[in-house]
Amino acid sequence: MGMRTLAIEYGYLRSVRQKACVDKDGRPIPWYTYSSIEYLKQLDLSAKSVFEFGSGNSTLFWSKEVGKIVSVEHDQGWYNRLSDQVSDNVEYRLCVEKAEYLDSITTFEPFDIIIIDGVFREQCAQRAIDRLKPGGFIILDNADWWVDAARFLREKDLIQIDFYGPGPLVPYTWCTSLFFSRSFQWQTKYVNQPTHGLGSLKQHAGERFAL
């Protein structure tokens, strides 16, 4: 990845200047690795439902991508900061107590996507596995730090795909992992998948050597 692509096209410098997870145009993005965000943005998620352990600019991002999102937050200050920014398709809950936070997902019907990006991540993974719709997937951010949570999800017969690399705000790389149901088969926004990414050499190779 070229320095200009990272700094400008991905919006890294803007995120550092604004001290917020945003793209080059200032739009909210999750605090995930850029490679995972590019993959997620290829999918047609307009009719999907999301549950999010841990809120932030990710909540604002998902609200533009999916039909409905439920997000739970344990931090009163962060909840107050974000609550007046969420749109009508967001159910935003403050759950200060640990048990309330962990059990919040059990009061809803299963979700297409479950995101684990807040506190108590291993225990969140244990709650999430029974609330995932068939064919859905779970996102575990900083999976290279939360290896026990990752191991638990793998052992539940989910397929782990790791997206390593840089992301907004910080100068180091990390891993955002997606854990797919084996029946996952969702539509994309584009005719071709994968589509060209930011900074790609845009070309398509045909059947040049067909016999």
C-alpha cells in the first residue's frame, strides 16, 4: 500500500487530524482495519440487521448500510456524546452493569451481523453465538488481542477470515476478523467481486491463454 493511498485515499491523515474514525470525505467509518472495511462495503447489507457490542462512529457507519442496528454501550459519557447523532433505524442502549450489557442481545430476535468491539469480548462472543441468524457472520475487532474469543468462535464451526493491516487514527496495524456461518452466501453491490479497492490498478484480465 502506497503512502499516499493510505494517507489520502483511505483518509488516515484526516482521521488523525480530526481525532475520529472518518474516511477521506469526513464520513464516519468503524475503527476496524481498512481491509475489513473495504470488504464489508462490497456487500449489499440494505436489508440486514446488526447488533453491536460497543458503539462509536461504527454505529453511524452501519446505520447508513443496514436496515436496522441495535447498539449497546457501557460508558455513560460516550453514550451521551453519540446519542443525539444516531438515526431512526438505530436502537441505542446504555447498559452500565456487566450482566445487563452481556444479556442485552438475548432480548432480541437473532441478527444477521453481530459486532464484538467493546468490553468483555470473550463473554460477548459466548452470548453472540446463539443470536446469529443462519448464514450470518460475527465481527471481532482486535482479534489478535482477543485470541480466546477468536478460538471460541472457531470452535463453534464458524469460518475465520482475518483482515490485517492499518486502520484509522493509530500508527500500528492490527487484525479485524470475520467469522462466517458455513452457509454464508450474500449478494454484493457490484457485478464483480472483488471490485477494485482504493489505490488499485484498475484492470480486468480476460481468458488470454484459453485453448
